[in-house]
Amino acid sequence: MAKRIELNGLELFLLPQKVIYIPKYKKLIISDWHLGKLSHFRKEGIFVPSPAIEEELERLNLLINELDINEIVFLGDLFHSKWNADWEKFKSYINHISKQAIKCTLTKGNHDILSDNHFYNMEINVIKEIVLSEGIVLSHEPIIGLPQYMYNIVGHIHPGCSIEVGARQSFKLPCFFLQDKVLTMPAFGKFTGLYLVKKTVNNTIYAIVNDSVIAI
């Protein structure tokens, strides 16, 4: 079950699939997918599971089929590192969904190091940030010096939280993290770590528990 919130009067839904959906703009926001990470590690001689980018793309397909979307915004760290064959498969996928009138936009992150020629003949717009009329900025990392009324939706740190369940047991869960008008998204990628954040009186943590997003 999604969690509905409002930022400056704009309705957003935090989904358990670790994405944000904005109905007014029909935007799906995804952060820190880190595609190609397993292929990169295997190329470096690190033993990891065999990459299956088709499974990753199917995760996005399910969201496209479920929601009314006209734009997908990737909030940086879309591809993990240097070029590998996973990029060409992703490029073909992006060009395919563009034929369904779905626009794709990337706000570049620190891991997005592919040169411009890798985006040649690819239906994706690469920019620094997106500013919505409600005073909400979409970017990979927090932008310093925004006007006080503005919110910033970001990724980058892969936030997670620890839930105590008694008997000295706890669970580490991905979460959305809202503090100081910065809403940080969990990483969409399955092979990413968690940066644990702590609950205080000045922030809100929205933990992803199975198929629900719950404020704690």
C-alpha cells in the first residue's frame, strides 16, 4: 500500500516499489538504480550473481503497466560505472518505451560517468535538475541554498532504517527520509547497501515493510 503525502500542496505517493508517483504530472521518479553493477563487478573479478538486466527492466514494466505515466525521471546513478553490454540493452528498452509516449529524463549523479556519445540515438534527456511549479526540485543530491519554501527530492545515500522487534532482534529496511525539506528516496537497485538514518523529532521516516510504506 502506497503512502500519500503532500509537499507544498502537491500530492505524491511513496510506493513500496521504492519509487515516487506524482499524479498531477504523471511522473514516476526512480533513484539510484545502478544498472550494470553486477556486470561491472564480474568484469573486475569479483564473484557476484550473474547479471539479469531483463529482470530489472521487468520491474519497471510492471510500474508502467500499473500507473498512468507520461514521464520517468531517473534521479541519478542510473548506471553504475563504465560501459558494459547492459547499457545497450537498457538503451534499446528506453527507445522502445518512448514509442509509448513516455518521456525519460536523467538528472545526473556521481556514478553517471558515461560519456555523451553513449547517449547518442537514445531517447533520454540529461539535465541537472527539474523544478516543479509548486516549488519542488528533483535532483540527485541536495541543492544548497534553495529558497526556504522549496522542497528537494533527492537520492544518493540509499536511506534505510532499523526496526527493533524485541528479543534483541531488528530488521534493516529501505525507507524514504524527510528532513529539512529534503525528501530522500531509497535506491531502486536491488544490489545496493543501506545508509541507516535515525528517527528524531525533526524528521519523518517512511519505512518500506513488505508491500506497504509506513510512517514511523
